[in-house]
Amino acid sequence: MRVLLSTIAVLGLLGGTALADAKVTDDEAAKLKEIVAAWGCEGGTFEKETEGTGVYEAEDVKCKSGNYDFRVDKDFKVFAITVD
């Protein structure tokens, strides 16, 4: 049983590293900053998913009501905002 649980844990760690996010370009970062500013927020870190979806993430964005994560599609349209 321990061997099975250890194997599952190792596979989970390896799988997580394969799906790492990529850094955004300066132009992409500027567009993402504009988007969060339009919502009355600022800051955060910006990444692009590497799974080929074209989805951008603005994480730990600071707003008046708290911290949020924004998910933005390849056309720079917000499709999800979640509490961080």
C-alpha cells in the first residue's frame, strides 16, 4: 500500500512540472496590466499556460475587496475571476 501511495505521489509531482506556465512578453504583460486596471485592481504576477490553450493568468492581483486571480483568453477577454 505504501509503495502504491509513493508511486502516485511521485507521478503527481512529475506531472505538475510538465505543465509549468511560461513567462509573458512585455506586450502581453502591458495588456494584462490594462485589464486588471480596468477592473480597479493592480499588481499581480502574469503567466501564460503552456498547454496550448492560449490562456493567460494574472495571479495575486490586489483589488479593494481582496486578492484575486484573473484568467484571460487568447483574445485578452476575462473569462474568470476567482478569490485568491
